[in-house]
Amino acid sequence: MAKDKDKSGFQSSAGLIRYFDSEDEKSIKIHPYYIVGLAVGVSAIVIACNWLWPT
């Protein structure tokens, strides 16, 4: 019984790997530095708004 479970796991994950490999070519590429910069910028805006208009 244990051998059947090992074989089915590889087949089910192989489909996911094939799906993500095919989608990678069509997806939008965003450099990670832009994401980090956006997070820092939004954080700075939130902190500035909290400092300017305290509750």
C-alpha cells in the first residue's frame, strides 16, 4: 500500500510543474526591486499620514 501512495504523489505534482512552466513564459515580469520599493514607498506614505494627521 505504501508503494502506491509514493507513485501517485509524483504524477500529481508533475502536472503542476508542467502548468507553472508553461505559464511562466506568458506572465508579466516585474523586477523584485520594484516590489520592495513599492512596499517601502507605501509604508513611508502611511507613516507620514499618521504623523501629519494623528488620531
